[in-house]
Amino acid sequence: MSFPALGAAAQPSGQMPSKPGAIQGVVLANQKPVADAVVRLEPENAAGTAETKTGASGNFAFLGLQPGEYRLVARKAGMQSRVTEVALSPVAEQRKIDLILEDAHSLPPKSGPRPSAPAEPMEFADAPNFTVAGITDWTAVGGHGSDSILRTSEALARDTLTLQPQGRRAASGSSAAVDAKESEAQLRSALAAAPHSFADNHRLGEFYLHAGRYREAVPLLRTAYRIDPDDSSNEYDLAQAYQGSGDYKQALECVNELLAHHNDAGLHRLAAELNEKLGQPLAAVHEYQQAVRLDPSEQNYFAWGSELLFHRAVWQAQEVFREGVKAYPRSGRMLTALGTAQFAGAVYDKAALSLCAASDLNPENSEPYIFMGKIELASPTPLPCIESRLARFVREQPNISQANYLYAMAILKRHELAADTQAMHQAQALLEKAVRLDPACGQAYLQLGILSYSQRQIAKAVDFYQKAIQASPQLDESYYRLGVAYNRIGETAKARRQFQLHDQIEKQQAEAVDSRRRQIKQFLIVDSGPPASPVP
């Protein structure tokens, strides 16, 4: 997208052509314009390299350029854009290029003494070939195996939407808070002195937007919009403020107006998010697809694949995530999402390998371990590589309750058909540690009860089941197991009560699942479909 009020311009040395060309655009990060980013322009012959900094709205411009081929890259504070190659024809030409900042460590390495174009993501012409033609209701929801597997798959699809790129950190600190207060006071004072100033309304509105104070940002940015409706940067901020305040309809109107003038990937992605919030998933998935066509970035691949997976287009989500992994092999969340999609498609071993690979990229990141532990629990048989990775999870983060619980369950699953006393003791010790670390870990109490019951320690099992119910009142299996234990010791009235509670909770949970499925429409796909049998 191109915003008005261009920042400082620079031009390479050499004789100016009679009809000069120009390259201009915006530097963005997380869909927001970035000020004071350094933009470097390098001609193909490496002579006359120029640099400039972006203005307040993220804009940059290189004017008076000779015809030829150029390389363009932006950098700021450990972030860098991908190198973009731009060609200017002999005819006076103005090229508009947006540069997206990413974590510099996630980009492919450079080669040679000067910036070279990194391995590009796949051309979109080679992308998965399918069309989302419509939606249907929850009764068409697809799945493989038991209802437990399907529920796990649906839960992980929802969790996939929350996965964040590695390296993202939130800024904090008391000194920053003091500076923010001083800045707010200065901005409010400036606005009081000039209440009809576009710049002062915009600056204070932008301050509130970045501070997450969306309802305070909206009237200021709206006032700035009335003063200057042609300022695209302000309208983009207004759309984000509307989104943050929950007014998705107004936000989408702003984005659609911007898209009428700027066919930008970031705007398409924002439009997709808003359409999903407004209950229009068909429009959302088409916007995500368009975003990838314009910019096949890691973020856009991930968002498109996640939307497909969330709406049960399982095989198509696998295609998108596979291509995303090819383009961004160091993306842990892309591999995690691919594993989730493969599990949803009953390619269980492949799902395990993808999640294990995700955990290997960054062993300190807990998300792939938690995903793999959940698919291990739900899968019909033990899966490859998972137990050893969960053992590493415990070694790396021994004080996380869920790490101990998931590793214990992997051990129990592997030995459930064989009486291995040493393994049982190891699993029991891990479960006991899990509940010490987190007394609200009802699942661990439940498993301790099951172990005690199998050892004919009925009173101990009853105690663990009761603790499981106290920690997790909606854990229906605990009621059933407690009823069985009461029956075993002849307390039939108590047993009957526990069975009744089990049936009530199970019914409530089934109704909740049905209600959730009614709200999530499933995509109908044409020109593609799942293969006859699962393939790698």
C-alpha cells in the first residue's frame, strides 16, 4: 500500500535521465507502518548505492533513478525485510513496493559480500490448486477414528490459531510507562492548542492505538479522517482501532475502502480477520488466499492454512502448510500447524514427525511438545519420536506440570499392554510431580487413581478420583471411575450418584460440542479433494 506524505528521499549518484524513474513504498511490521527504518537501494552494478529512512507513516522514496535493475531491503532493530528486486524501464516509471520486516534470524542467509536475493518462497503458480466454493453446516464435519480423536483435532485446530512466530516479545518496564505518560501529556496539550489539526488528532489517536486503548483512539482517528479523508495511514489506523474496540463492521468498511485504492497483502489479511469475526468465513478464506498471492510470506501462508484447518478443509490445509514449510523451513509454528493438519487427516505418524521437527527447531518452546502430547493421547497407537521429545521437554523444563503429565502418559501408553514395573513407577513419579507443581491438574490425579486401582489400592484410588473432581469438575471420566471404585467396596448408593453425575456432564459436554460445531461452518472444496488413502 502507498501512504501520503512521503519520507525523506534519496537518489544514487550519476547522471540524471531526462525522464527519471522512482521507487517508493511503505515499510510494515505486524501490519503496521514502521518509522525510522533504514531502506537501502542497490543498483545491479553495485555503483551508487543509496539509503534513506522511513517517515512517520513508514513511507520511503528513491527519486531520479536511472533505468535498470535494483535491489531493495529494509532494516530496523534486529528485523529485516526480504531482498526485493525491482526493474525500472527506460520510460519514466514509478514503482510502488511494500517491504515487510521479519525477525532477521528467520531469514535465509546471505551469500557473497553484498546483499543477494534469498531463496524466494514458491511462486504462487505452483501453489496448491483448489477452490473453496462454499460452506456447509456442522453435520458435514469430517474426521477419522473415534469421537475423542475428532474432538482433539478440533481443539488443536483452534489452538493453532493462537500460535505466534518465534522471537516475539512484548515491551514493558516502568521507565517506558513514565515516558508514555509524558508523551500522552504532550500530545494532549498539543491537541488542546489546535483541536482541528489533522496531525495532532492523528498523533494522539495513534498513541492510544499502540497503547491498546482502542476506544480512546477511535474518536481521534475518526476526527482526523473527517479533516483529511485521503490520508491512507490514518484510515488504516482507524480500521485497527475499530477492530480493537470490537466494531468489526466499521473496521471492514475502512479496509475495503483502502483496498479500492491499494491492492495490498496486509490489507487483505486484515479483511480476512474481520470477515471471520463477522461470521463470513468464505469471504475470509478468499482474502487470505489473495494475501498469499500478493505476498507469500510466512505470516500469510500460516493464516491461510489455519483458516482452512479451522473450517475442516483438512487436506487443503495440509497442502498449504506443506508449501509453507518448504518456503520457511525454520518456522516452528508452520511445522506445528502441519502436524495438526496431518493428525486431522489421520496421517498420525507423519503428524508426529512434523511436531517432533518443530520441537527440534527450538527445544525451549513448549507449544510443539503440548501439541504432540495431545495427539499421542488421542492416537490409536503410540507414535514415533514423541516419547523421546517429551522426555526432553521434562529435562528442559522440569518444573512445568504439563511436561511431567504428558511424558508420564506417553510412558503409560507404550507399556499399557505389558507389565513393566519400572516404567509404571517412573510414570507414577512424574504424575505425582505434576500435581505438586499444579494442584489443579485434574488429569494427573485421574491417572494416579487409575494406577492405584490397578494395584488394588481402592481407598487410595478413591482419594485420587475425588481430588481429580475437585481440581477439574468437568472431567467426566473421574466420576465414572469413582463410581466403579465405590461399587467395588460395596457403596452402591454413592456409586449410583457418581454414574448419574457422569451422565449429566457427558450430556452437557456433547451439547457444547454440537453447539460449537454449528457455529463453525465447514468449507466445501472443488477441483481438489483428499486422495484415496493417506499419503506422505
